[in-house]
Amino acid sequence: MSGRAVTIDPELERRWRRAEDAFFAQAWVETSLYETSVELVRGLADGLRDVSSENDLAVAYAERGTAWVEGRLVELELPRGAWLDIGAARDAAFNLRLKELRGEVIRETTAERFAAARAAGQAWLVALDGEVTFAGQRTYRRVELHTRAGVALYGYSAVDWERGETCWLEVLPVDPQSGAPIRGARPLVRPRAYADRAALARAFARARRRWGGRG
């Protein structure tokens, strides 16, 4: 955890975010191009799995340039198309890995927050609430954990090429002592679609009333 105390320089983070937006903006013209772009950035980010802190990610960015990207292209067996902005793809991959690292920190601290909320007699803990942007799409995530019932309300959105944003809510079982996911467990309620985030918020309210008395 100590290595993660140092965060990425805000200007560098903005550069990565702008590059990601620009890289995927050029790929929206056709489905196959978009899919290849996602595959490329995902593959480059997977090559950063050995980087476990934001400080180390900044160091890796200084060390892993175009030659590293070209090497990953060979490993991934992806064509080096003339349309590809390799520099932007590299920046987008570093931005994706940054999001993953921050997600790991959130998961590690959720158990501590869950225990504190439980001790304080708080029924529900909002473990996650916010937007995530990847591959040119902005998606929404919200997770609420009941501190005693072993229940998680998981809401999320996705953007369809034709229909725009759709939201879903599902109810998942979690460890009632820690709030941790239970691997392989079936949903208590399968995902149900909602037209927009306002409808999703109302669904959350209904779910809290339904599941709140189980603890």
C-alpha cells in the first residue's frame, strides 16, 4: 500500500485521458475498427500488469515507449494499421491501468469502510458511486452493501450503438461479515434494465426497502 501513496501528476493524467478520448473517437466510424482499438488498448494495458503503484506507472511511462508498443503488437498478433495512432493507444493503455490500480485501492479499503459502518450501526454502505470512461464510452457504477444482510445492490450502465445508455440493477450475495463478493455465487436477483439513471435510482430505493430488513 505504501507504494500507492504517490499519485500520478495531474497533468500527465489529463494527457492520458485526452489521448484515450481522441484515440477512440477516431474508431467510432465502424464497428470492426472500434473493436480492434479496444483490443489493442486492452492488450497494451495487460502488458502493464507488473506495475503495482501509481508511482511505478509514471516510471514505466518514461521507460516503455514506441518500441515497447511495437513489441506488444507482435505478441498480441495485431496488425500495425496505418490508421493507428500508436502514441495515443499507449497513453490510453496507461490511463486504463491507472483506473485499474485505483479500483484495486477501492476494493482494499472497502472492507475497512464496511467494518466501520457495521460497527456504527449503519445499515447501508455506498461502496462505489461514479462514472468511468473507457473506449470512448462513459458508464456509471453504483454499489451499495448491506452491513449485516449479506446483500449488495449493483447498479451500472452501458451505452449501445443505437439505443444510447441503458441502466441495470442486480442484487448479489456477499459475505455478511466483510462485504466481499462470494466467488461463483448466483445473483439473488438477475439484472433488470431501466431506461435511465433516474429510473435506476428509484429501483435502488425499492431494493433498499425490500432487502434492508434481512440483517
